[in-house]
Amino acid sequence: MPERLTEMLMDTWTPLIILWITVLPSIYMAPMNQSQVLPSGSSTGLKRLNEEQRVLHRSKRGWVWNQMFVLEEFSGPEPILVGRLHTDLDPGSSKIKYILSGDGAGTIFVINDKTGDIHAMKRLDREEKAEYTLTAQAVDRDTNQPLEPPSEFIIKVQDINDNAPEFVEGPYHATVPEMSVVGTFVTKVTATDADDPVYGNSAKLVYSILEGQPYFSIEPHTAIIKTALPNMDREAKEVYFVVIQAKDMGGHMGGLSGTTTVTITLSDVNDNPPKFAQSLYHFSVMEDVALGEPIGRVKANDLDIGENAKSSYDIIEGDGMDVFEITTDAQTQDGIIRVRKPLDFETKKSYTLKVEAANIHIDPRFLSGGPFKDTATVKIVVEDADEPPVFSSPTYLLEVHENAALSSVLGQVTAHDPDVSSSPIRFSIDRHTDLERQFNINAEDGKITLATPLDRETSTWHNITIVATETRNHSQVSRVPVAIKVLDVNDNAPEFASEHEAFLCENGKPGQVIQIVSAVDKDDPKNGHYFLYSLLPEMVNNPNFTIKKNEDNTLSILAKHGGFSRQKQEVYLLPIVISDSGTPPMSSTGTLTIRVCGCSSDGTVQSCNAEAYVLPIGLSMGALIAILACIILLLVIVVLFVTLRRHKNEPLIIKDDEDVRENIIRYDDEGGGEEDTEAFDIATLQNPDGINGFLPRKDIKPDLQFMPRQGLAPVPNGVDVDEFINVRLHEADNDPTAPPYDSIQIYGYEGKGSAAGSLSSLESSTSDSDQNFDYLSEWGPRFKRLGELYSVGESDKET
């Protein structure tokens, strides 16, 4: 290190010393070349000469200096001399004072005001500030008057190689496919140097690899990293750590350097085929395994990863290609073998399959290395299991006529035990499918018989389920559906499709079709329905009507003559016999009602009532309806008027046919005491008109009439209100015609604006015994009667 530092200082100081030697003499010689040389002792001539020069010549700048430099990071025992300022006006008599201002003046740079020498007082860093702009001025030391205008100059900080290269973006990560050819681009790195890129080689960088050879290389000047070896295999080594160095000074000795790490990962390519872990696989499976159930797994390993490791499995050979299938597990990349068809130990006990695994994504560059597939042999052994019975058919279809006799055999089902032991079978009917128990089955031979009569018109199909059970193992059960179709027999007579009522116009013509009727039959003959229509034997020579069979299996009713009259006969009944073509034939008789009506000239029916015929011809039906509506409206108005008038004239006093509990009477006046003879008297509440007799109720109407009860004797007008209410309550409790609820009538309202307040004792918080009504006699003659009433009540209670 000391030798290296010495070499660096020598390389740096040598050009500066040469420059200093060249510049320094010119700085000191400049004033002599430009100053006027005068004889010594001739001060008068000097003064005159100066005056002439000021008059005859334009003043010009007299500064003499070259561009100044200072070396960065220089430090020594004394301040370093940067340069010297001198003006040609300085005669060397120390009368001129030099002043320095600007960047760093007085702190970083200090000037000797007598000699003009500039010294740097601190270490300078070019990377912080590359140059300083200062202003120099020469003034008279005595008067401080400027001798020349100020002048700017620059001090540049000269760079040295004091900053090492740095990889700002490091460390780096890069990826390159495995098996790449030599020279494949990997990535590019970049280093920066803070030194001056213009001056010298301090910032000239050269790149090299310290670690990572011989796998990778780097361009010295562009820093591009490339592969250096062919066929690098990811499966052998996936990650490489490469150390890159950047060195300044063009890579020469004495330059500074910086390093970074590049992590290079080899990405996968499909360069490896799948390979089975073993060439032969053995599996065993029970013969009763469900379809689609997995019976085993095979695995083909692939050294690649991701999409390159995905494989598909196929069965390419074997005696069970149609019995088994193989699928790929997307998660584990296993081949899953499943059952496609039912297995039978008694038929075939083993299978041999050849399974192939092949890559899905193949890289054509590596096909020359061989096929990207592998095969393995799979042996599957079928094991015996106790199987349920097997029916001879998956479904059964039976037919039976609806008039079949009970216990007749409808058909037979058969089943057998597929096991070698061959257990006997017992048959039964699942009664959930035969809730009405219309069928039976022989448990030994499986013959199905009829248990109840059948009716095709009620149900054409019956679906039942037959159960076959092994006698040795009742858990082994099989089921089979049996469909029973009920065949039709001619057991229903035809009848009219609906109840027909025909209308015949009085002005109808002979041969006119009155009505077209149709028939229906609940039976279902093979060749379809064909009906025969006829009149009853006694109606064959009917003078009024005749019938005609139509081609669409319907019947037309025709009038034999015209001139029918409602006054003569309003309704005609025509019996018609309907027969089918079945074996044996069935028939029924239906009656057609023919009503004579009045019609318009175009044949539209207007009226079919005989009474309508005798009405005055001048009034139509619409006019009659309007007149009737007016009459009804007048009646309603009269009834409403009478009802409202009766309601208006009703007196306030409740009569025998009204219930006092259904009325609330309010009084807004205060009353005039005993002098007011027209005021309301409390005795009115006793309803003297009905107190001695039976009081009828309006709210209910009893079914049973009771004898009127004996009324209580009237009480004096001065009765106490509390006692009166108790009496009425007792009457209501003993009244059998009273509704099943209680009614409370409140008589505590005495009007508004009373100066004396409320006189009622019903809302008083104290008992009757605690109240004293003597103060009522002090209120004047108007309350004298009221005071006597309450004083009488108190005296009665005391006695």
C-alpha cells in the first residue's frame, strides 16, 4: 500500500509541478513588462508623466494573472499557495492593498493584502464543488479608494482519483435458459465513478469477472454478461453467483475498484423425458367396486419442473383397455387407474395393461435426444366378492286385461346368484310401490298374480318394484322395476260429452239444424270410437224433430217443420240412444232439451220466456229494465228520508226499546241550583219509565224470552250516586239477557269553567268518611239543595 500511494502521488504531482514552473515566472514578470521605467529621483517628472497619461491615455485593466488551480484533498502542515494577484500599478511600495471577495473568500481562500498571494486554508473536494468564482480589487491602503475596477477570476479544483466505482443498482439478479449456446446474453451491469470524467482516467472504468468463470464472461467496456460454457444443465446446478469488478484509471495499476454480485439462475427447458419409477405395477380390486372408483396410481418422474414436467397417461395395450381408464392428477402428476365397466370375478380374474406417460409440452430442440415418453406394465387381479342377485332383465313389462280374474298370473321375474356358491333367491314386492296391494308375487318362482280388480279407466299403468334377496345373506338385495299395463275391455257405455240444451226459433224453417251433439266413451278401442245414434222406438215417428249422423262421429238435430209457438209448447224433450261398436256393444240414452225462443229476422235468439211474449209490443226489454231501476231508486230515497227524520226526532230520554248504556249524554252548562227547575235532575238516570218493568236490550237478541223481573221500588230524588250505581250493577249482574261483558257508565262530567271546581266524589283520593260537606251551605242559595243531599247521605251512613 505505501508503494501504491507513492506512485499515485507521483502521477498526480508531476504535471502540476511542471505547470507551476511554467506559470509562476509569467506572473512576476508581467508588471515589469507593462510598467513604465523612469529615472530614479525624478519624482516631478513621474508626477507630470502620470498626469499626462491620465489625460492623454484611456485607463485600462492592469491585472496580471493566469487561471488558478488547486489540488483537491491536499493537506499539509501549512496552507497551500494557490496563486498570486498583481497589478501593474503596484510599484512595490506597499501602498496598494489587495481585497478578495466571492465564493469561500475569507474562509476557504485567504489573500495576503500586501503581496496578493492566495492560500487555500481547507481541504477541497471536487465532488462537492468543482470551481469557485472570486472577485479581486486593488485599493489605496491609506484612502481605501479603488485603483482599478474589480475583476472576477476562477479557481478550479483539480481532480484526483479519490472515488472508487460503485454499482448503484446492485446486487443483480438474472435468468438465462439452461442448455443455452455460448455467448447468450444474460444481463448488463452499470457502475458509476464520482471523479471527473474529463480530466485524466480517474473515471474511465473497465469491467472484469472475479468469480463465476468459466461459466460466464463480461465485456470489459459495455459490462454485458454472457454465457461462456455450452449446455449448462439446470438439473445439475441451478444458481450461479458471479462477482463483477469495475476498476477506474482504465484498469491500470493504481486505479480504484468496486464489486457487485450477480445471481444468475438457469430457467428450465424440457430437456428430460418422463421416467416410471418401476417397470411393473401390481394392483388388486374387488369385483363389486363401483364404477369410476380409483384402484391404483402410477408415477412417471420428470427432472424438469413446471409445465415442462407435465405428462399425460394412456393405456396403449392390454386386455382391459375397455374395462379400465387412466387419468392424470393435476396436482401430483400421478396416473390414476379407474374402473369403466363392471368387473366379474367368475368371468375374468386378472387383466394386464401397458401404460404410457408422455410429456405434454415438447421442445423440438431436444427431440434428437430421444422420445419424451416412457411405458410400464400394470397387472390387475380381480378378487371375489359376495354379490347381490342378478335379474334376467333390467326391467320387465307385463300386460293384463282390466277384467282379469283375481289370482290370475300376470307374468314372472327371474334372478340368480352370480357367486360360485349360488345362494337360493326369494322374491317380494316393495309395498311402498304397491300401497293398495293390488299384486302378489310367489316368493319361490317370482310369478306375479292379481290381488284386486283393475280398472283401466282409473289407472292405465302400475309400476311396482320386485326385490330379490339371497336366503344365505339377507344383506345381498337387488331390485328391478316392473311396469304393468292394463288393457282395455268394452265395459263403459258412451254418453253425451256435455248436457246440451238446444234453442229453436219460432220463425225457423223445416230442415233447419237445431243443435249438433257429440258423445264420449271412457273405453279406448284399438280402432278408435264409432258411435251409432237412434231415437227411442216410440219416438221414431216424432212429428217435430229428426236426427242425422255426421261423418265426424257427431249428430245433428233437425226440425221437421216450422211455425213453433211458445204459447203452444215452450220446451220439448228428445231422448237419443247412443251405442258404441265394441264387443259386446254398450249403449246409453241421453235426453236433449229443446227450448222454443223468439228470434230476430237473422236468427238471433232474443227471448225464450213465455211471459215475455205477452208484454206490450211498444216497450222493449231495455226500457222495462230502466223503469224498474227508477222505481227501486225512488224506494231507496224514501226509506232513507224516513230513517233520517225518525233519528232527528228521537228524545234525549232513553225509552224502553233503548239501552242507557249505549248512550253518552254530555252537559256543558253549569246549572242554576234549586232555583233552576229546568236543569237536569239526577233522578232522570233512574229511567222511571222502565224501572218497574222489563228493560229490553238492543245489543243482543236472546233466543229465549224471559219473564220481566220485578223492578225495585223507586228511591227518593236525593239518592246517593254511589248507591245508585251499585243498584244498577246488581241489576246487570242478575240480568240473563245481558251480554258476557261489563259496561261502566261514568257520570262525572259537570261542564267547563266552574269556579268552584269539581263537585264529584268519584275522583276524590279520600274516602267518604273523611269528607265534610258543611262548606256547601256557605256557597249561597244555589248550592243549598246540593248540601242537603250530601248531608242526608252522611246521616244515613252514620245511622
